[in-house]
Amino acid sequence: MGRDITEILLTPLDWVTRPIVKRMMRKMHTYQEIASDVLVTTEWVEYTAVEPMKFERMFQEVYLALKDCQRHIEKEGLIFPDGNVANPEVQLVDQFGGKHQLKGGSYHVMPVGRDSDLMEVSRAGFSARVPQDREYRSVLIRSDKPFRCERIIWHNYKLK
């Protein structure tokens, strides 16, 4: 059987377009890892960035990369396999030592099962209107229930 023109053109087209798409995504998003393999506890713990966090795009957030975490559609908090429901708090510390409380709410979720009220969570994002005329040197984090976080990331992005 012969291949149709779409199959013939797809491979070279992908070879040409993939680098362009990657460059466009890099211009839209930047990521800076602040910490990895973190145990978030009830006490505030400060994680200092290697390089200062700056406002380089339209939107900014600190996100927590999570594993084996769920979110109830109607209830607040992150649900972990042991049944604990955690409500993390995140603050940014600026170059002058000022602390800025961030608000949660940006979650990367996927449905769990067909008729489930649970969503699988791979990251929880925290953002707020904080002064953009300064650099931020660290992230403070705590939670009402302890949990493990794979990574803490500073994310700059624009939608277009």
C-alpha cells in the first residue's frame, strides 16, 4: 500500500516546525527551579533562589510540582493518598525583606475516573499582585498538614 501525501509531508514538516514551536514556547514561558524534594511542614521554611526571581512576562506564579495528589471538585485543599487534606501557604520575599502573601488557585488537574468528584493534581500554582519593580530572593512555604513536594518553581509566562 502506498502512503498518502499527508504521511509523506508530515515527517519533514514536523522536523521543520518542532524547533519553531519550541522557540515560541520558550519565549512565552520561563521556569526557574527554586528547590526540589521538599517536605512542606506546618512551620514556615524559606527556600532561596540561586538567581533572583524577576518579572519577565505578563504573569508570574510559584508552583508546587506534586505527585499522587488529588483535589475534590467542591472542597478546598489538596488530598493526598493517606487521606490528609493540605492547604499550603506561599509567600515571596523581596530584595528588601518584605513578605508578600500569594493566593492559591491555579491547579493543573485531570479527571479521576468517569463519574468521580476527584481531580488528579500535578501542580498547584500561587500568584498575586505584588510589586513588579523589584526582585524576589526567596519563597516561604508552609501547610496546615505536612506533605512532600517534588519541586518549587518560579514560572513567568504570557498567554500570547
